[in-house]
Amino acid sequence: MEEDAVGGAEETAGRKDAGPEAQGTATAAPSVPARAGATGASADSDGCSDAVDPATPFAAAPTDPSAPSVTSAPSVTFATAPAPAPAPPSPGDTKAVAGWQAVSVPRAADDLLGRVEDWGPTVTPAGTFRLTPVRPERDLPLLGRWMNDPAVAAFWKLAGDESVTEQHLRAQLGGDGRSVPCLGVLEGTPMSYWEIYRADLDSLARHYPARPHDTGIHLLIGGVADRGRGLGSTLLRAVADLVLDRRPSCARVVAEPDLRNTPSVSAFLSAGFRFSAEVDLPDKRAALMVRDRALRDLL
């Protein structure tokens, strides 16, 4: 999903098992140059590029058709919805996080993302932030309201009854751990929705030169008051750094916002991502954004 720039909705999500991000103020297509005969060209100043060579076959990782795919999700969205008071979790299964309870979610032993629930909090310029895996019984009303915000619905395609959002969540929660839906909790308040996923094991890997352990992110910012003020960029940088810190085998964090969503693409650029290529996905033409471990201190 994309983001604020993250002031509006993100991209189309034609897939029921993945979540796109939206931004309320998406505008004209970003002026990122597309190289003739290739999917795109790098936008960073050091010439580093992942532009696709048509003559080189993609290093597509094997995918499991039965596993949820998150490719269709937007990379960042900003939706409007007041956050309700959190329901107290069951006794004894939580760690306190600034007034919100981060609940440990049982996962398969071969968790493919290194137990996101154990990544812990990180300090950002906006305050202490933490990812906590979604619990549908606790979080569905809030997420359902966010998904029905028109700015979000335009890209996530999950508007409607809560069962639509629930099905989307359970497709990931019931999988093998390659995609983890999370609430973003800032200073004790849940204010964003994230999907952290193994891009190299997702159908996205068929559309770009994937590398082992590439990790993807989608983002939706729920409250209108949190959009359009740079918060999305701050959190995107923080979460990308969390991924790189907690997953030593991951050399790149990737995202695929809709190419038309200029605010979202700008948010990723401000967060230290570089524009790598344009890619044609089943439901959109996307900007492949990459945050490299090797360049994290330079961008």
C-alpha cells in the first residue's frame, strides 16, 4: 500500500488474500521514467538499479497456489475511522505496549518471517511504535470501518460487511506464516494496518527479479488526522528498518504501490526506498520500490 504522501488511497486489490494500501489524495501518475523495453529504471542518484532486463528470465521463487498471496494489496493507504477503545485481551497472553496489549499469536514452527509478534517496539520521531499481529475477534470492527472508507476501498477492494475483511485476514492467519496481518500501534493507539509478507514466496515474485528472503510490506493508515503530514513516511522507514534488523537473511524490503498513486510513491521515496522498475501486475501497473540493506544509511 502506499501512503501519504500517504494521504489517500492506494492501489487496486483484485486478490482476496492480499491487502492493498490506499491514500486519500492520490493524484496523477508519478513522473518516474520508464525505460523502453524494460519494466523501469532506478530513481536513485547513485545509479543503483533493479531494472528488468527482458532477456533475463525472472528469478521467480516457487509459489504454493494454496497459500495466500499479498501482491494485490496496495502499499500504503490512509483511511478515516475513529479508533474504538481496545477490548482487553485474555489474561496471561500479552505483553503491555504503551496502553495496548500485544498478544502473542500461535504460528507454525517454521514461521517464515521470524515471528513478527516478537520484533518488539521501535522508537520513531512520532513516538513508540509496534506491530502486533491482528486478532479478528478483537480488531475486526476497527479494520472493517477502515476498509469501508472510500479512500481505502478504492484500492483495497474490501468494503462491505465485516465478513469480507474477516475472510481476507483469515486467509493469511490460516496460512503457513508467509504473510502476517498486523495493527500498527503508535503511542498506545492502533492507527494503521500492515501486511508483512515474504515477497520471494508470493506471486509477486513472478513479476520482478526476486531474491531469497525479499520481504514485502503493505500499509493502510486508518485515521484521517494521521494522513498528509509525513507520518506514513516515518513509519515506513521504521518498519523497513525493523524488517532488516530482525531478519538478517533479508537484504531488501520491497513494495509495489500503484504507479498512479503519486503521494504513496513519494512517501516510499521519503522513507529511503528507491524506485526500481515499473511492473505489470494482474490488477495494476505498479512502481516497484526497494529499500536495500546496503543503502539504508545513505537514503
